[in-house]
Amino acid sequence: MTPSQMLATAILLGGFVAAAGACGLLYCAARISGHKLLRAGGYVSYAALCLIAFALVAFTPLHVGWKVLIAASCAVYLMIPPVTWRYLTRLHREEKIQWYPTSSAR
Amino acid sequence: MYRSQRLGLKYLTASTVMFGAMIAFGVLSSIYYIRPGFLLNVFNFSTAKIIHIDGLVIWLLMGFLGAIYWFLPQELEREVEGIALAEILFWVFCAAVAVVVVVFLFVQYGSATEASMWFINQGRKYVEAPRWAALGIAAVMGVFAFNVIGTAVKARKSTGILTVLILDLVPLVVLYFDAFPEMRNMSQDLFWWWWLVHLWVEATWEVLIGCIMAWTLIHLVGASRRVVESWLYVEVALVLGTGILGLGHHYFWIGTPRYWFAIGGFFSALEPLPLLGMVVHAVYDAGSHHLRAANRPAFYWTLAEAFGNFIGGGVWGFMMTLPQINMYSHGTQWTASHGHFAFWGAYGCGVIAVLYLALEKSRGYEGIDGRAWKWSFALLNIGMLGMVGALLVAGMDQAFYERAIGGSTWNAFLAMQGRPWFIEGMWTRFASGLLFACGYGILVYDLLAARPREATVSDSMAAAGS
């Protein structure tokens, strides 16, 4: 790995997690507000995440194992926001049913 | 108010004072980088840095103790067991910290003897306090563990959060004993020393702050205990699952076997995953409360904690954690950038949120708002962003020229000190540090002068709606 490749790879790795964060943030913000622009922002962030992952896999001298990990992380980052959201929603719903059984039965 | 809560307030006050001391010595340390002859033969850079970093550990530790002494009696609806001993040890702790700082300021270092280790400096990075003071800290932690466990046993009651906290106290106290052994082999010494530093910061402290934030959410926005506890279990499992073996990402240049690089890289690469989950949780909670809470500063500092932890720990950490990068970035200003951001996000913001929450309850206010907290929030966070940005640029420059091109030689190190990007980075860090210090000043002013929040029309409408 040359010095320039080291810096480029590090910046891409940082961008990779930042894009995952933006994706999660915009996904949740879109779910709360129902705003189409936020949802589109979420898709764009995920597209950026995939592009960065592709660049890391195709153009950087990272070892194969790390490239596999990055590709797998790319898929996992897509799942975390909706899975967490569903989990939180379910927890809150069960909480309401436990405390207000009659009103929820209606 | 319980006696334990009064003790909690004392700890939080002491924590705020130590926060100020840490900032003062941080700004002082940053001057040496731009004026290398600063205080030459009067006050060493290394001593200023020791007080800065040890001050960080102590202000956070005091903040955690304060938060737990504040929440614990509310949780168990009774006074804390052994509170008289805890009150005495608080003053012992403060006196010990003051004596150690005075020794660091005026004695600074001694000869390589047992006496120096006992009375001046233990010589182990981040836990430099002389041995007598280190034993005192161990005693404080032991009594703290007794307070928590003893109260739960006496109350014959435990909650999910408290159980997690009690389980966490065991490694928290035991790992501190790792500060004491004397090893002649440097590799072995550093190998075990990282167990203390890493496993405190990226395992036991993470769980501790998780418990504190869980209580904060319950008391701040009335979050459901069941929801908070369920989420805490998931978070703790993920944080410990990825954090413990992430230890290997420190094992560079100290003579540890190569397999640690892969282990450390792999597990620390997974560390951003639970942090992303925390961001989702924060947005969910913020959204369900429409970004409104009676105690606005505590609410916004809680949000800052989730985002700061993700960006400082997750983004900044992942940038440099894989072995091919880490071997160059390790120990540069790049690491300092990550350290500043991660500590601020994961712990600093959380402790400030608790400060505001305790302030509101102790003064009997129905919420807190105003202008000062917004200024301190903005200045502290902008100052921190300025510092970590400057350190990142300087650190990348250092990894590039000094490490990768220069081969980490003494000449490369000296040449690095004169490089424009490094110098500009150090100036920007100093200026941002001053901004951060201004934010701290306003924070202290706001904590002293905070006023209750006035009910607004939107509040009345919200109340009518609910």
C-alpha cells in the first residue's frame, strides 16, 4: 500500500460509515415525517454507501478478508435501520397493549 | 431529596470543576505544539498532558458516580446503603485529586525509585497517579460497588438496568487493579495495560453510560422502562460482543503476535453497527417527542451523545482501525482526533445531560430553557469539531509524511513538526480549544444561573391535545 493509497483508503472507510449513518438517520426521519425528500435522501445515502463499498473493494489494496467484510457490512447497514425501527415500534406497541388493553382492543 | 442524591450533586459539581481543569491543561498542552520552547525548564509538556488526560478520566468518573448516586435511590426507593462511608470517601477522593495535581504541578517527576512511584508518579500512561492515590481510587470504586450492590440486596429488589449495572461493576473495579503490577518486560506490561485502558473505555464505561442514559431517558422524557431495558440488553450485548476483542486494535508496535491485528481489526470494524442502532433509537425517541422536552438542554445533550458516539467512535474509528491503515496512523494526531471525538460523544455529552437533569430536579423546576445553554451547546460542539478536524488533518499529514514516507525515523518526526499543514492544524486546534473553553465558561454560568422554563402556547396546546 503506497502512502497515497493509505490516505485514500482511510477517507473511503470513514465515508463508508458516514454514509451508513446518513442512511439510517434519513430513513428514520422519513418514517417519522413521511417526507418524500427525506426518503429520497435515504436512498441516495445508501447508493453512496454502495458506491464507496465498490470503490473500496475494486480499487484499494486492502486484503481480501477486509473486502469481504466491507461488502457484507454494506448489506447489514441496509438492514439495521428498518430492523431496529420495527423492533422499537413493536416494543412500544406491546407496551401500549400491556397498559391500555381495553382501548387497544377497540 | 435523599442523602445519596446530595452526594450525587457533590460529585457532579466536582466533575464540572475537573472538566474545567481538563480544558485548562488541554489548552496549555496545545500551546507547546505551536511554541515548542513554551515554559521550558519550568513546566514540562508531558506533565501538562498527564493532567489533561488524567483530568479527563477523573471528570468522567466523577460524573458517572454522581449520576449513579443521583438515580440509585430513586430506582430502589430507599437510601443508599453505606452512604456515610461514601460521603467520607467523596472528600478523600477530592483531597487525593487535589494533592496529586499539586505534586504534578510542583514536583513533576522523580528519580527511578520505589518512593517516586508511591509519591510522585506511577509512570503508567493515563493512570499516572502515584500509588497511594491509585489505592485511594480503588477504595472509592470498591465502596461505590458496595453502595450499589448493598442497596439492591437490602431493598430485596432489582431492575433490569440495575442488574446490568451490578454485573458491570465487577469488571469495572477488577480491571482497575491492572494499574498496579510492575512488569519488567515492556511488551507484557503494555499488553495488560491496554486491558485496563481499552476495556474500561470501550466495554465497562460503555455499559455504565448505557445504564445512565437509560435512567436519563426514563426521567427526562418518561420513556417506558420496558422499552429502555429491552434496548439496553441488545445494546450491551452488541457493544460487549464487538468491543472486548476490539482490544486488538491497540496492539501495534508493542511486540504482540500478528494475529491480534486481524482480531482487533475485525471486531472493531463491527463496532459501528450497534452505534448505528443507537442513532436510530435516538431519532425514534426524538421524533416521538417531536423534539420537545421540558428540560431542553438535557434532551439536546442526550441527542448529541448518540450522534457524537456514532461519528466520533464509529466514523473516526473505522477510518483508521483496519491494520493496513492503523500501522501508520497509530499514535499520531489522527488517533488524538479520534480520542477527542469519541470521548466527547460517548461520555462527555452524556454527563452534561445528567448535569442538567439533576439541576432541574434538585431546584424543583418544571423544565429548563433559556439562551445560555444554546450558546454553550453550540460553542462546545463547534469547538470540539474544530479541534478534531484540525487534529485529523495534522494526523493524516503525519501518517503520510512522517510514518509512510519517512519511515517513522527521528529525522522524519522532526521534519514533520515544520510542515505547514501540521503547524496550521496545531494553530486551528489551539483556537478551537479556546472556543471550547468559552463554551465551558457559559455552561458553568448556565448551571449556576439556569431558570425554569416558561410554559409556552405550544406546550399548552400539546397538553390539551394529550
